[in-house]
Amino acid sequence: GPEGSEGDWICPKCGNSNFAFRTFCNMRKCGTPKPAEPVCHSFVSSAGCPTPEGSWTCDACGNVNYPFRTKCNRRNCGVDKPADA
């Protein structure tokens, strides 16, 4: 889905999003081992990490955005924040 799949993880060194099956970050020139505990970022709420209060979900792509954003920050989206968010 737009927010990733269960078990996907964020590299604590470079911020790359990795599929759950990866044991090392696949970002070129990184290779950091998968952390034992999930690294929380607002865009990986599927990993059980909390999102900041007031975060909103894009109606078009399902991306979770920080409260201060007025447009979706997902690549190739940019839809305006809903008025009711």
C-alpha cells in the first residue's frame, strides 16, 4: 500500500525505506544492517510508530503527511490538504 507493508523498515542511517525481507539497507553506498527495533518516521505508521497529532492522510494516494503540510509530499502527488483535515 501507499504507507508500505507490515515489517517494512526505515534505515536509521540514510532514511531509505526497505522491504521487510531485507536484512541490510539497499541504498547505494549504505548497507546499514536492519535495526532490531523499528525506526519511527511519520510516513511509516504501518510499522506501529505514532504519527504526530494533526497529521492528515491524502485522499488521492493515502500518504500520511505532517500537520504543517498544505500539499501531499508524496512524489508525483501534490494534492491539496483536505479542508476538513
